Amino acid sequence: MDDKALQLLKTIFGYTEFRGSQAAIIQQLIDGKDAVVLMPTGGGKSLCYQIPAIARDGTGIVISPLIALMHDQVSTLRELGVKAAFLNSTLDSAEAADIENQLLAGQLDLLYVAPERMMTPGFLGLLEQSEIALFAIDEAHCVSQWGHDFRPEYIQLSILHERFPQVPRVALTATADRPTRNEIISRLDLSAAQQFVASFDRPNICYRIMQNQGNARDALLRFILNEHEGEAGIVYCLSRNKVEQTAEWLCSRGLTALPYHAGLPAKTRQKHQQRFLMEDGIIIVATIAFGMGIDKPDVRFVAHLNMPKSIEAYYQETGRAGRDGLPADAWMMYGLQDVIKLKQMMDSSDADEQHKRTEHHKLQSMLGFSELTSCRRQGLLRYFGEELEQACGNCDTCQSPVETWDATVVAQKALSAVHRTGQRFGVAYLVDILQGKDNERIKRFGHDQLSVFGIGSELDSQQWRSVFRQLIAHGLLNVDIEGHGNLCLTESCRPILRGEQTLMLRKETKQAKSARKGRKSFNTSKASDNQLWEALRACRKQLAESHNVPPYVIFHDATLVEMVERQPQNREQFSRITGVGESKLEKYAEAFLAVILSHVKQSNTGKSDTIAQSLQLFRNGNSIESIAEQRSLNTSTVYNHLAACIEQGEIALHDVVDIDEQEISTIQDAILAEDGGSGKLKPVYEALDGMFDYEVLRCVRASMVSA
């Protein structure tokens, strides 16, 4: 490995070693050779071209499809002391001319440009007068005409090889199945490039998918409040109207949720995106118009209230969670109506028939993935051509194994009902037939005389809908959109109808039992550590505001976690924290060390000022919500303060939480049985089936310590 590259990694970026294939990719580019890089979101793609661009003579040209991504990357690089700039429509002519002069003078390490500007004769002429270190084609899957992020300008980028044959090129993406990968190589003329395909696995993300039984919005609220209160997240919806309604509803429940879709004014979208990047704890509710290129590392959850149209879209959208490597959740609710609506959207598009067939196939794969009874991560990776030998243990089907049942006879009844009614009706009508409903429509068609009428009384309506949904997922039925959503038999159903093949389906269970499986990004039983964590976040926020950059540009959450764990006492110790390079050491060591040293001093002298303030307000009769609002804290933080006071015997448990003695006894028994000395409340929460919020559990545990 090039010594200079390792030195740059440590002095600029604050890391001591490369991850995965980073070192090999960087060496390939430093040596002047081309590369194609497939690496999951959060895997460190940017370093793969940033370090070679700095190490080589000249300027690294980064072709990026989104203005937001350019701004984000350049802000981060400048904080690190790297000479970086962008050229896009946000600059006036004088600012753009200044950047171009810096390029000509060789004063830039990296320059970010959009593909539209890249292909103009004027800019290509400018590049020919400049010394170029490399070309990095980011989000290279945009070259694929089959992808949902297709950008026509990307196809023209093959001209780079013709005009600049001596300049190394690297195409990078986090989302590409094998056909898309081949398309990237072909269209960008990279057949001679070395391919680096990293694992698509994001082990820090917990995948959780459940059926929408009409309570999706309430379930989403419980998920956010119980697991991610005060944390950043993205909620994806299929329509603009649902985006608006969901954001408004979440705000009415006390959360900060902002809508984002293509129908909003550009200034509103920009304002909402900026708040999401700059502030902590913002939730964006969006269509797929939001997210590509967003480099915010501390997104703790991505939720889908509708099914995405492909596994590629699902993978890319969920990949925006947990880019910092800390635990994150990918949570989704879906229903058969999502499938019908997506198929309608596909069929009404202007795409050619081959494109439509491809999209329908991808949607079918997504539905099948949603209905998996085995490990979700294994299924997800298998779709991208990667095998995971063992189940992951970090998805809903692993943590709460799905119970299956022999549904062969029931499936035969459902398929027969489709056949006997002429393949002309949708799910609701077929369920009525099977259950023998006495209604005018069935009588009008004479279907009350069919042999299948009333033969399905063993299942209720919800169970029958689940059966039909799974039959579609297994490819035994198709939804005919042109026929208004009627179900049609496929060739694959014949062995089932003939009794030649057994069919096992998943048994639907109550969602409350399996809803809670995520983790906080930072969770400790020590109140003092939580105090330091909040103090460090406050320090970071203040510095970010003064520098006019998002908080994560100062330091990632993972770096703050390490500060809490190691509590460095001087500059030398602070410099060893991951993510602290020379530039950030000079800029920020003094401020963060002051916070840490103050915390250490307070820990040695008793209760911290912040806990004392919350306690005093509480004793003055303020509610927890009022204290949180007055002090600009999360309610969970106030509960942490009061739990610390309960532990020290300064207030009683009943002063803080309204539960009876029997409930206290139940919680205490669960803590003694499940805690195991680990100090973690997650096993306790799950053992109690989510009956009590974490704040209640924390306060009860504190009372056990004080006793």
C-alpha cells in the first residue's frame, strides 16, 4: 500500500487503517488504472477517490448527480482542510469563473460537477487546459436505462476515455445487480477496468417488514417514540398526498416531521432538506424524490409506509440509515393495495413493453422478499448474487421466527375460486365467495351456486387476504391491472391444484409481539454517560451553527460515542479518537476536551448541573413535557435525569411514573430475569411484549438500585 495514502488517511481523515477493498481501489487509481466499484452505502466509497485525487498531481473531477451531495461533500472536505469546490447552478457567473480559474491554476484537490455541465464543450475544453488527477463517476447506476435514477447525460460520459485516455476513471455505486453492473461497464467503456465488488451486507441495519392491517400510521408513531425519539429518520410514502398527511399527523403528535416531494416549491424542498441536514432529530416524510446522494450519517431509521417498486429501490432507500456504522432500523409496512397501485403506475407509464415487463418482474421480486419466512438479509443478499452462510440474527424473521403452516388445501380452494369465477374478480369479492357471504352481487352473477361458495369458513377475512397476498408473492396468481385488479391463474399453480406439491405459507401473528427489535444508536445504563453524550452533542451543535455546516460534518455520532467511552484528557489522547485528523484536532480539541474535563469534574463532585435543573423544575410542578420544552431537550433525556435522581433517592418512583404495585412487581421480575447484569433494557422490553415504554423501565430499574 502506498505510504502516502496511509498518511493522508490518518492526518486528514483521522483513521488508522483502510476498510475492506479500499486500499486496493486507492492503489489502483494512484497507479493510473481504471476501476469499477460496487460498495454499500456507508462502506467508504468517497475515500476511494478522494485520497487518490489528493495523492496524485492535478485535480480530481467528481461527476455527481445532485447539488445537495456536492455541497455536503465539499463542506466536509473543507472542514478537513482539503481544497475542494463545486460547479453548479447555485453559483453566480463570478463565483463560477473564480472556481474555473482555481482549476486552471492547479489550486484544487477535488472539483465536483454535474453530468450536464461536464458534457458541455466549454467545460471539456477547460479540462483539456488543466491537469486532471482522475475522473470519479459517482452514482454510476444512473447510466442504467432500467434503473429508477436514470440520467441520460451519464451515457455520454464514455467520451472521457476518448478525450482523456491517460486519466484514470472510477465508476462507483451502491446499488447495482449484475445486469446493471454490466450496463455500467459497457456504457462507460470500462471493460478493461478492474472490478471491486464489496459485500452488499449492512450488518448494522435491522430489517423489519410487516403487513399493514389498517394501523400503519399508529404503528409508525409507536416505533418512532419507543425506539427513535429525538433521532433523525426518513419516512417514505408512495404518493404526495400521503406524504403531506403523514407529516402533518406526526407533527400533531409532537414530532418534527417535514414533507418533501416534487410537487412542493423548490425553495420549500431546499429549506426542508437543509433543516434535515443541519438539525438533530428531524424526520423527513418523502416520496422517492428525496434521498439520493444524501450523506447524513446519523439517520437512525428509514421507514416505508408503502412497498417500494423493486428490491434495488428498497436497498438504496434503506441504505440511507446508519451510514456511520451504528445500529439503525429499516422498518416497513405494506399491503396488497401497494402492489396494485404500483402495477397501475407502471402500466400507465410511457415506457416500452420490455421496460414494463422488467419493472413488473422487479416488483414481483420485492413482494416475494416481503413475504419471506427465512432470514431477510440472506434473501436480500442473494438477490444481488451474494450468499450469506448463516442467518443474520438482526432481522424480524430471525429475531421472531415466522411460524408456517401447510396451506395446500386452502390454496387449492383460493385458486379454484379464481378459476370458477372466470378470473374476473379481485381479492375482496373472492373472499366473500369463499366465506359464503349473502350479498346481491354474488347472487346476480349466480356465484352462490358454485361449488366453491362457502367452502372457506375456516379462515376469517384477514386470514384469507393474507393467503391471496402470499399466493401472488409465490407467483401462483397475477394481478391483472387492465382488468381492474382481478386475479389470474399462472402456470405455476397447476401442481398445487393437482395436489402434486405442498405449499407452506407464513402464519400471521399479532404485530405487537414482534414490533420492537431495534436499538438506540447510543444507549447506556449509566446516567453520567448519557449526560456526557448530550453535552458533547450540544457542543457539536454549537460549533456546527458557528461554521454553518451540519453537525455530522464536525464529528459523526460514532466519534462522539468513542469520546464517551474513552474520555480523553489531553490533545494527545484526543488525537487517537477515530475521525480526528490534524485539521479537526486543531479546530475542535479544545472545545470538546473542555466538555469532557468538566464532565469528569462533575462526576467526581456529585450530581451535574443539568440533572439538578431538571429536578428543580420537576419539583416546582412542571410536567416532563414542559421541562423538555423549556430546556430544549428530548423527553427521554428528562426521564434519564429523573431516573438518576430516583437512583440517588431524591425523588420517589411514583412521583415520576403512574403505575401500580402489580405493574412494578411485573417489571422488577422481568429485569431480574432478563437483565443478566448487562444493564440493557432491550431484553426486558421484549420479555414484556412492549407493554411499558423504555422510560418507565429505566425509572423502575433506578428505584431497584436506590432500594
